[in-house]
Amino acid sequence: MIQHSTDRDAAEYRNAFAQFCEDARCILLAPLFPAAIGDPDDLHNYKFLEYEGIRFDLILLEMIREVSQVFPVDGERFLLHGFSGGGHFAHRFLYLHPEKLLGCSIGAPGRITMLDPSQEWWLGTAGMAERFGIEPDLQSIRDVPIQLVIGGADVETWEINDRSSRYWKPGLEGQGMTRIERMRAYRENLRQNGVSCRADVIPGIGHDGFPLIPAVERFFHDVLKGEFRPEPRRAEPLIAVRV
């Protein structure tokens, strides 16, 4: 399952992953969530899983259920990747539905929900049970192979530090100023909670998800073949380049 970015580039991601899915003999689902629901300027609704009573995580699960009824596939568990806005969706979906994920690839989200019950949603996980009816299950999250993937030159800040945005929250600056800094903080947060992951930093790439696809495909391949290995607990800094 590939979740589109803010640009609603679902078709482009479908095309980009088509050959991998052909080779791996799997079905690719690339849903398109509409923008401007009730607000003509809003592009971000799906990223936080719930908007005005709409549960995008449950909509996705229903899509997968329908696909599994039409095609001879097991829809109980699946691989998930999202870049930017899709990365927002992917890591929050992981918190609610880890039992559904064979693996989760999180690409360069700008506003991260830390596994931190001392901070209110969406900076942290406090209040998730009241909002979603589900409390994050750390042990189940620990069982999911996780990839963090980002371009080594992904340092633009104009969007993710827009204090006039309805999605800005005081305290966000504590995650860092760039997406690289925030992913570094997120990896440390995962480790503090006993969650292992693999971090792939692709040199020379800014905020562009398509050059990251080969790294995502390698992660998917490793998970499907049972060859995924997370980083050791004393791994290199996130600024290092993995090739």
C-alpha cells in the first residue's frame, strides 16, 4: 500500500512501483484521499487519520477488505509506504493498527507524532484512546519492521515551520527545524521505546519521494524474503549515508 503525499500523486506512485509489484507478485493499492473537505484550502486532512469525523485509517482498511474480496490475496497484513504527507499517515497508522502491517516505511514526515504519552495528540500519543478508541500497543509496534527513509538534502523548512498553519502546535520546534533533524529525533524516540528500525538517508536528495523508491523497494524485498534486519541499538547518526 502506497499512501500519496500532499500533492495527491497517487497515480505517479502507482506507476513507479508497478514493476516491483509485478516482480514480487503482489497487488499495489494507491488510494487517493480528497482535499478541501469542508475547507477549500485544506490539503492535510488525511495525514492525521481523522478529520471532521472521517476516519481515513478505517477507510483504508475497508478498501483493502474490498480488494481482498475481488482478488485472491490475503488482506490481513500488508506493506505500507508513505512519503511526506504519506509519511505522516504511515507512522500514525502504525500506532493504531500494527497488527495489520508486514512492514512500515516512513518517508520524511514534517510533523511527527512521538511515542510519548506525556504529550497531547498529535505531538504525542496522549488522548489517542479517547480520540480513536485504540491505545498504542508498544509490543505490537515493536514487532513491525520499520524503515525511516529521507533525502540527505531534505532541509527546506518553509512548510513545516509555518506557525500560521492550523496544524502548527507549540512544542513542534522541539523536534528540530528540518525534516532531517525531526527524523533523527524520531529515531531516538523509537529507540527509547524499544522500537527498532532501519534508517536510509539518500545523498543529494531534497524533499522528493521518487528518488527514494529504490531504497523502499529494497526494504519491501527484505521484509517479504524474511531478510529484514534493523539497525543495532548503537547505530550511526541519521546524518550518515547508507547506500
